[in-house]
Amino acid sequence: MVFYFTGTGNSRFIAERVAEILGEKATDISTYIKENKYGDFKEEGTYVFVAPCYVSAPARAMMDFIKNSSFPKGIKAYFLITAAVYMGSSPAYCKKMAKKKGFQYMGTENIVMPQNYLTYFKTKGIEENIGIVKSAIPEIDKFGNKIKEGQMLTDKKIKLLEIPFTELVCIIYYNLFMKTKQFCVSGDCISCGKCVRECPYGNISLKDGKPVWGKKCTHCMACINRCPKTAIEYGKMSIGKPRYPGPTEVLKMDK
């Protein structure tokens, strides 16, 4: 089974490609998140969890899903983490979760995908993102075939103080920076409702035809990046920065 959590589509792109190699179907965990439910899975065998790296750790949405869902003991658990550069302490988090759940830990790999966190980082243009996605495809296929063959993935070595530092930063960042107050919409909004549909938390609603954000947000940036009119901003931090609509979308723009 292949599960993924995604904002702009990086993890979905990877999960669906790996699922195809395995002859399975990729499942979006946002369907569980929006209903405030968790899974009760009975199938034995191999499970693959695909998620973005947030603050040098796997997205909390995926970790909470695994923690609160029920799985058979002893399943083979693989983790694939998307990041614009590197996945930080993610292998340690994944290994710890696997041990807690009674999984057979099979390793964690990092797949470099385009940057979408345009609030605090620079984002790249379409051509550069096309190149990044194309470069990722052989890596995805390599890991997918390793999983199919039951091979271990190679964990990145983590420095001694990296884990406690990441834990501290995650606490601060999730509590103080992942807020929705600075989301705003311009007059270019056409009330299409795409931001509502794209939000994996179901945190956005339309009021008088314009998006309104609730408090439950993980800064996946789906709303900003996938708005067809570039009508959404995050204060002044996102103004003028290139949007990243997702890997499938940028590949369609390849000339």
C-alpha cells in the first residue's frame, strides 16, 4: 500500500509513480484528515509512506496519520521524503515511528523536488522546475524498484545534535510560524474555489466568493501555488515570487 500527503503535488507525483511500479494504487491521506478520521488497515506486506519535509522532519500530518492509524504488526515500512534540498532529520523520525508501531523499518530516502514554500524561501521559474522534476524521475523509479524487490533503502547519516535541534525548531515553528493570518486575496480572484478543493486540511472556505482561512494550516502552500490567477499572497513575503503549480503541471509546459 502507498500513502501520501501533499500540498502542491510533489508527494503525489512520487507516490503514484511508485504505486504503478508496485502494481498498486496511491492513497491520499487528506481524505482521512478532512473527516478527522484515521485508518484501520488489515493488509499484510509492504507499505510506502510519501511526505514532504517540513522543518527538517517529515510533515506532521503524515506522522500523526501513522501514529493514530492501525496497521498489522511487522509490515515492511518504506519512507520517501520530498525536499527542495535535503530531508534533515527525517530518517530518525521515520525509524522511531516504525519502531513504535512495530513495523519492519526498511529505510528512508530523500527525493529532491521543486521548492514550493515561497513565504520564506526563493522559488524557481518553470524551466528550472521542469529540470528538477525530470531529474527526480530516475531516482523515483530506482527507489520504486528497490521497494518492489524488497531491498533496504539507505538512510542518511545524521549528526549527533541534529535531532534535538530539529525537535526544538519544529515546536517553535509549528506553534509560532504556521499561521493563516497573513493569507490574503487580491481583486484578481475569480471565486473558482480551487483553493478550497486543494487544501488538504479542508481549512479554506468561500465567503462572499472569496477564500477565508481557518486556523488549521500546515503551510503546504497549495492555495498560493495552485491559484490559477495568482490572486493569493502571504503578506508581502510571497509577492513577485514564481508560483509552483506542481510537477505534472510543469511537465505539461515543457517545450
